[in-house]
Amino acid sequence: MSYKMSAYGNYIIVVALVTTIPASCVSSNKNTFANQFYKQMSTFYGNKNLVCSPVGLKIAMAIMHAGSAGNTGDEIRKSMNFGEQSPNLETLKNEIEFLRTPGLRMTIKLFVNKNVTVKKTFEDDVNNISSAVGVGKVPFSEDRRGSAEAINNWTSSSTDKKIKEIVKQDDITSGTRLIIANAAHFLSKWKYAFDKKKTIFGYFTNLHNANTKVRYMTDTFLANYSQIVKLRAKILQLPFEDDAFQMIILLPQTNADLKFVEGEVSKMDMSEIVGLLQPTVIEVRLPVFKLVSLVNPRRPLQNLGIKQLFTPGADLRNISDSGIYVDKIIQKVSIEINENGNQTSPLNEKYKKNATLPRFYANTPFMFAIVDQTTTPLFCGKYTGENN
């Protein structure tokens, strides 16, 4: 029984963004890339916890598309689903809202070997997108340690010290000319807080059916919810402060269904999933967790069709005439989920004490996405109870 209420050559690019990202180049066909990319990353990560940022890579690839030509540009355009009206740097500047949104920090920047001549038009256009996005020069060929420190210092500063290291000295060789690095951190308050007095310790069953003790936040909310038979999952949507972001949690019926859910979601648009949910008074129990993932998106991007960008045959003539290509691409993402919220739930006690309310108890592995108001997935991931 449920209670429902009405609407209530080598290259390093480090991307640093702070944004709600409603851009057409980002949000159009947004879930096609996001869901496919997540599925690829999940396969590589196996049973481990994972969080990644499809939108960070999509913006980085939009910048790379503007610097590319020929088959390299075609591969990026088709794989990223940019369509015929592909974004250029001027439209990217107009379409992305680089706001210091509470709780979100994301970095994007191109670090190029100082001996490479970058075309001034491209460099100026990228630097003009935002103070958080730009082109930087570092001495890869002369000082590997110093280059890594410069990138990490910039990343730390751009994420308010939430992410202090994204590259290591060993990621750089004397021949490195370009690396793409994307760093992002998310910690936002819920619109309605979980009552900390109700936080308990309990068991979480991982994909190997082993139990570990975790801290669970528990409360009763009016939230968008549904049990979707074709997905073999319960789905819950919870808003963060100011409704700027939403967390969508997909809880499989059994552990064996997690891969099935991931596969089915990769075929769907996130807005389609959200459209299946109904306002429901529900008891919610979620783990309190922090996830940090350092991922190499190169192979997933190659599997999705972006191949030439990572080879000496890359056509990046709009960036440089030096014959550069992307040697390494790195993404590091950190998210924190806890009880904190802006206000207490407005539900009165008669709902909170009702024993027949539906329950959403996330005590087994689940998939999640954090989306903006256009349902663009900023972050996708899975919580399995197994650290990297």
C-alpha cells in the first residue's frame, strides 16, 4: 500500500568546470552518450564502487572537436551525438552556465608541452569560455615531476582542495605533449534532510553475498518513486537543495539483476525513466558514503568510436600544426552523500509512523545518477560496497 500526494603526440587536457550545464551540445542526446559511457566504465570496474562524469568528458570532447578536422572530427561528432550542428567554442561559451553552484566543482583544462605551438585563436577561444577552462603550458619533456605538480596544484585549487592529485609523475614521459584530465567533486545538501537521530548501522550485502556493516540514513519522504517491472528495479528520485540537482537511484530486485539494470538503462533516456515515477510517501534507507574513482576513459571512448584522437594520425590542425595527439585521458571524480539537508521533511507524524508505507531500503548494490534540471546526467555510478 502506498500513499501518493499531488505535486509537491601526446597531450594533457585538464577540464575544470563549475556549472549546471544546460548546454545544447551537452544536453541534446544527453543520455545516449552518458548511459553508453557508464556501461563501458562499469564493465571495466567489475564489482567495484564507481562514479564517473559523462558530462565532464562530453564538454572536453566538445573542445577537442573544435580543435579537430577531417576523420578525427567526424569520429568525435558521431560518437558524442553532437549532430550536424556541432558545437564550436563560441557556442560552448554561450551555452554553458559556469556558475559556482553550491556543492559542485568540476575542472577542465588542456595542458600542452611548452615546446608545442598552440594556435592563438584556439587558445584564446578556450580561455574565454570560463576562468575554470583553459589551455596551459607545462615542460613535459624537461620536468616530469614539475609538470605533474603544476597540474595537481591547478586541479586542487579549482576544486577547493577536494581533489588534490589527478596525475602522477609516471603518467608523463619525455615524449608527452597532451593529456586530458577531468576532475569533479560533488557534495550538496538534500532539499529535505535525513533525521540524524534515525541513522543506524546495518549490514550491506555485496555482489559476492558477503555482509559488511555500513551507516544507514533513514527517513520518510514524499518522493518520486516506482517499481518498474521491465527494469527489474525500484527507482527513487530525491532532490538536492534548490532543486538544482536530483539523485536517481536504481535498486535491482536482486544482486544478479545489477548488470541487467545497467544494460536496460543504457538503452533509455533518463527523462523517460523519470517520467515513469510517481509522487509517493515512502520510507527511505540509504548508505552514507563517499566514492572516489580515478578512471582512464580512453578505452571506453575508443569503443564508442573515438579512435583517431589517440593516435599519431589525429588531425588536430585547429589546435596546432605540430602533429599532436592525445596520449592520456584521466578523470577523477569524488562524491559525498550524507544526511545533511536544508530543511526537515514536511510530512506529519501520521505518515512517518505508518507501518504500511512502501520501503526503499538500499542494502544491496545499486546504480545511481545525479542529474540537473534537464535530466542531463552530471554523474553516474554504482555503489557495491567494494572499494577500488
